Amino acid sequence: MSEAALIIAVGNVTIRPAIPADVSAIFQLISALASYERLSHEVVGSPEALHDHLFSEQPCIQTVVAEIDHQIIGFALFFINYSTLLTYPGIYLEDLFVLPDYRGQGIGRSLLIYLAQLAQTEGYRRLEWSVLDWNAPAIEFYQRIGAQLIEDVRICRVIEPELNQLAAMPKANLRSGLLSDADKIFALVKANIEFDGNLDSFQGTDAALTDHLFNRGYAETIVATHAEQIVGIALFCTTYSTFLTKPGLYIEDLFVIPEFRSQGIGTMLLADLAQQVIDRHYGRLEWRVRNWNQKAIEFYQRIGATILPDWRVCRLDQAAIARLAQSALTVQPN
């Protein structure tokens, strides 16, 4: 991940990349956000862990801050995720928050413009985040800037102790995906998208997926085999929780070909990923499910996942990113 190479000035507000001296203020804003979302009980992380994940030799997150007279009054914390629908990386916005006394001044919009400009600079094709369904002012704001609210998707999450229980389940005939598997992985990704009802929107290519998996490392795969045939896949990438101040794993695609379903292969794939979360000292395993897919929802709940009913996914596609990025702002070189 490359740092954004610009500073945005909007009146007396400056939007800039975070520096190590900002970590304490950022963590205070994370706590304030949790309070606003009625989730303070979930904040169990530390400023020290946040500092490490932002500024180590291999940072897993980035943050930009909004400041007035050298006081940080807002922030956006994000990481790079991956879309197999596009076979392109995107930006996932984990947290966006502005202190109440400074709202209504366009600061939140300026933070999103910054990310849209970064997405364009880096060639990312999607900007996503989530919003609580009771937060009507936020939803209206997001829709005004061009975001699409994905109503039929729910977030599935496994954390401790269920994570440990899932990881302890049997795992067999699984291995990491190899470059020689690329065409088979692409075929199963496409089959999963077709099952999800999104084939008309599929823009991916075999070459792009192969490059992004095995050269650029935007995502990883594990495959399930039977008699040396690949019969299932999990394609995943790294995420982050500011409340835990820990990375996590997000499953972009989980798919088993129809004739091999009901044999525990999906459970084994999830168990393997749960074990990887534990082995990497991460905090949680997440994925999404369509709210019409009741069979999948029941399965996920049986293996210990929590379905988050109150969260909705917001999305800016490539065209909406371009419109937002071109909004009138004063930009200064960093």
C-alpha cells in the first residue's frame, strides 16, 4: 500500500496522512465512534497495537486525519480489499468519524473525496464501507455522494470463543492455491458469482485474477481437493478491526461445486481459515451472505457465526469514485 501523496485543504481544515504522533488522538476518535455506535463494550484494543499496524515495516492499514489549527477532529481508517466480481483491488473504509462539534462543515465528505482520489491514483475500482441501518443521517449523506446501499447483504462474523471451536473442527484434503490452479480457481469464482445472481455484472478476467493472486498478493486462496480434482475454494484477504486493533480475514468467495456439497467441505474450508486467524494472531473471520440464502445462513449459524442484522454495505463503483474525486477542492502537493 502506498501513502497518498497529497494534502487537501478545505477552508481551515487540512486532510493529510496520519503520522506516528497522531496515534493517541486517532485512538480517542475510535473510542468516540464506538460510543456513537453504541458499541463501546467492543473496544478492547490499544493505541500501541494501532501504532504498530499503521507504522511498522509492513503496515496493514492506512489513516488520513482532518485537523483544524493542529487539532485532529476527524479521521478515515482504511485498507485494501479485493473484488472477484471485478478481479481488481479496492479500498475498504473501516472507520469514518468527525467529532460532533465539527459536523455539517463538509469534513466527512472531504475525507471521502481524499479516498476517492487515492483510489483513482492507485487504480482501485471500488470503495466500500458499512453503516448501521438506524443511522439515517449517515445513509442519506452517503447516498447523496453517490453510494449504493446493498440492502440484501448481511455480514457474518466469527470471533472467540466460537473461532476456536470452528478451528478445532476436522480439516482434510486442503492446501494453498497454486499458480497451476489459476484457471480452475477462476472457473469456481465465476461459478460462485453465477450462483449469487451477479453474472451479468461480472467484469473479471483470468489474467487479472492470476496476477493479483500470485504476483501482487492482493488475496489468497485455499482449495479443497478430491482425487486431485479441485472441488471447492476459499478466496480471502486481510481486513482490520479498530475496536480490536487487530487484523482479520475476510472471505470474498467460498464455493463448493454442487456434486460435492453436504460432505463437510465448506465447514473444512471455514475451519482452516479460522485456524489461520488464530495462527496469525488476528481477531476475527468475516464474510457476507445474501439475506435470501436462508440455507447458507442456517449453516453459518450452526458453525458459530453471528449474522449482523443491523449493518448495511455501502459501495462506490468506479464511475461514482470518479465523480467524487473530481469534486472541487484545493489540493496541495505533500
